[in-house]
Amino acid sequence: MKIGAFEVNSINNIDCVDGMKQLPENCIDLVVTSPPYDDLRDYHGYTFRFEEIVVELFRVIKDGGVVVWVVGDKVDKGNRSLTSFKHALFFQQTGFNVHDIMIYKKKNTPFMRSNAYTNCYEFMFVFSKGKPKTFNPLKTKTVRQGSEKLVSNKKADGVNNKVWAELKEEKTLTNIWEYAVGLGGTTNDKFAFKHTAMFPERLAQDHILSWSNEGDMVFDPMCGSGTTCKMAALNKRSYLGMEISKEYTEIALQRVEILNELLL
């Protein structure tokens, strides 16, 4: 089975702009990716064609589809680049809705600054093409359950009018998600750390579960070590990956192959 010029459930060594031009319009349900922003890592001299990538993503994403864009900012001589917000504004100008601005909080970040608080987060921008067609909210147990008097209809006079209401057993997660990073946190695939900028498998999985359903097409145009593709396969989604580096493509293929062997 093919999607455009590519096999479904494949990872391809190709520049994603060139690759997306070989895909039909409105064929992707969900994108989960992290771009090589601000030259923070050595990507073997490959260029990041940001604006072309966004334009092609808007063309190939389905109406109601979602793009999760994990990105941060470089600090150069005490000055933040604000690349993250520049990216968000261009997505918006291209036609995407900025559906949510989420935080990826790192539990064990090693990066400290001498004259500022330790940075422990990246943004997870959730862009949608129109209203998201799928939202399966992740839940957590509430601390209190049962009946309780809750504030209702508070007005400008500041008076708290309380009524009896039933507290639910679960509530939807906030938009700040916390993950451990490093071996055992990001992944248990030791060989995958040849890629120097992976995001955690759980991060990819949580977005895949939130914004797609089984059988949907999940795409990562800059798939690096293949985390998104691996977690899509694990959660019964179809996937398509593109990666310009041959070395990283081979890592991604190996990770998916090992997973497939475990699932047999």
C-alpha cells in the first residue's frame, strides 16, 4: 500500500521538502516532529528549509489534522533567539490555527546558566488545520472524589456562591507534560543515542494517543532516530518517516525493525 510515492509504514532517506512534494494533498492525520532549530546540533551540514516545510505541511495535512512542533530557543550571549515564537507566527500566517502552546518539561536537565534559572523546558506547539477532528484527552486521577460544595457563578461583587457538586474520579491533564530524559527516560534503545537530540518516546506516544486514532496516518518529516514512527507502530497507527541523514535513517529503521520483531 502506498501514500503518494512512498510505502505506508516506511522510513525514507530524503529531504522532507522534496519528499512531501511527492505526497497528495490532505493525506496526513497527525505530524509529531522536532526541527533542527538554531543550529544547536551538528546535522552534518544539511539545511533546514523551514518556510518550505511549513507550506508543504499545510498542503498534505488533512482538514482537522494536527501538527505537533517541538521546539526551543538558543541563548546567545544572554539573548534568547525566540525562534519558537517566530515559527509559531509563520505557521499561523500559513493558515494553521495555534490550537495550544504546551510545555515539555525535562525532569533531569543538565543545562545550567550562571546568571539565570536552569532552563528545563521546550515548547510543544499544537497547530491544527481548522478544528482538530480528534481529541482523546489523557486523564489523571483527582486528589478528592465524591460530593463537595464548589464555587459557582462568581460575579463582580466577589461573593462565592457555592453549590453541591460531584467531583469526578479523573480529570484531563494540564498542558505541561514532564518527562525524564536520557537512557531509560528518553528510550531504552542504547544505540539510538548516536542521535544527539531525541525527544522521549512517551512524549511522542502521548501526542499520538491524544490527536489520532488507530489506523490514522502519522508523519514525521524530520524523523531523526525514528521515535515518532516507532510509537505510531506500537499504538496501531500507520506511519511515514522522512530523514535527510542516511546515518539517522538507518538508526530509525533499526528501531522500528526491533519493535516489529517484538510485536510478532
